[in-house]
Amino acid sequence: MKVLILGFDRFDSLEWNLCDTFSRMGVECRIIDPYRNLPFNFRFKLQTILRFSKRMEDLFWNRFINNLRGLKADLIISTLQNLPPEHLEKLKHIGLSPIIMWNPDPVYALFASREYSLYGDYDLYIVEVPFIGKYLKNVLHKPVICLPEGFNPSIHSPPNISKAEAEKNGPDIMIAGTLYYERAYILEHLTDYNLNIYGIYPGWLRSPVIKYHKRRYLTGPEKAKVFFSSKICLNTIHYANIDGTNCRLFEIAGAGGFQIAEFRKSIPEYFIPDKEIVLYESIDDLKEKVNFYIRHPTLRWKIAQAGRKRALKEHTWEHRLRNLLKKLNNYGFIDEKI
């Protein structure tokens, strides 16, 4: 079986983890990146530029699709939400394999990409947010599978030291992800603690917490090490996720980190609250739980260990892909079993 993934070819991205996991499962897989020769930060700028010129947009995607001619695959997975529907049609005409749109992002990403992916005639949609899945299925009558994200044990595993030893050099609280105002507002209530912020550095944001930003983007084993060595890994799930989660939920657990996450009704399907994860529902609730668990290291280590055990048992990317292949067999899109 051969799979092509259309999207960002970057270490520890969704596309990279899918391709790495497929390969470990014995599936031939390759990522084809339309922005492969561009610096990572400029890719997003180019997407903005293309939105201002239909001519440039057509030239860009025509060139990309022409380069795909002659390639063969049993399955194509695209994460390219900004691929115009008319160019998707061209892509479908040069190959016979099913084309899946994989969209793990919250609602706002659909608007940012002009809703191209919603209008595109994909054979199947994979979404992380149940609200989006219900809308696609019930209102737009699109074929859809709701599939949460996962973690990759080959790069998201804890270092070979005890949690107590690791925490000696770690912060009280860490958070990894883009810093925007909602997240900054929450973090402003936690500045009494040793706080580390990682992710894309927003030069436009004005908040007292900006001084806690490490100006580093964490990936792979380094990310897992930081999760494991922090007393508390905070997961403030963006409100646009509505009833969905994010990849951090599973990566933190997989790395053996102690996690306090913002409540979403789907989370108890994946982890048992107060036994494998801790959830908060307001800033006051968050502060109370941070104060409690900072003072009770043995309890948070126990919860972190249980969360990692559950993640290894049920939430790796291999679990997700085997589930997907089973569903694709049921749909009749593929006839091979892995």
C-alpha cells in the first residue's frame, strides 16, 4: 500500500507524524510539500499573499498539481486547507485514488482558508472537532470521520530519569502553543509561579506574560523532556475548538507530564479526570488546582504516570491510523489490511 500526504513536511508536524507512523506500520508513505523550498514562517505569509491575487493563486496551484502527474498512490491525505476547490478537481482527474481532507484545526481555520476545504469535493473528511463533524455530516451531507489527534512514542516519550529528579530543573508551570490574548489573559493569573511559555513568539501581543516567553518552538524529544520536567503542563484549549481537544492533550500524557487542561466534554472519553488528567472550568478553578498540585508532588506524579499508561494503551498515532484504515476498508476505499 502507498500513501501520499499533501502538506507541511516539517519535523513533528501532523503530516510528519502520520508519515512516520505509516512507515513504522509497513506502509509506503511520502509527504509532498507545496512550500518545501520556503522558510517555515514565510509559508504563512505566502498563503496571505495568494489570497490577494487569484492569478498568482492559480499559477501556484497549477504548478504544484502538474508536478504530481505520474505519481501513483492507493490513498491521498491532504491537510492543505487553502487548496481551491477547482484545483482539487484537477488533482482528482490525474489520479484514481481516494482523496481525504484531514483537518485537525478549530473553526477559525476554516474561515482563514476561505472555507475552500468545506466546498471541495473530497471523498472523505477527517476532523478533530465533533461540532465541525456534525455540521459537515448533518448540514452539508459530507462523508466525515471524527478522529482525535494522538502522540508518537518514538519522539514523545519521557527521558530515562525519575519525575522527581527531572522536576529539579523544570519550571512550576509550562505551556506550549501560540500565545494569543485569550491564553495570555489566563497566564496573567499565574505569574506568582515560575512560568515558561514556548511556541511562536507574537511580536504584536502586549501582555505582562511576554517576559516569560522562551522564544523557542518545541518539537520531538526536546518537547517531551520539557513536558516531563515541568511540575504542571497547562493546556488551555482554544475556545474555537468548541467540543474538541488538541494534540497537546495526548503529547503531554504520552511524555509523562502532569497535565491540567481546560475542560471539554470529550476529554473524559480519553482520560479519567483526577486520575489520569486534571481539568479546570474557570480561572479561579485553575488557580485553586495549581495551588493544590504544586504542594502535592506525589499525587501529581501518580496522575502523570496513569495518564502516560492510558496514552500508550489507546492514544498513539498508530492507534489512530489503524482505526482509520479499518474505516476506510468499511467504506470500500482500500482493500488492504495492515
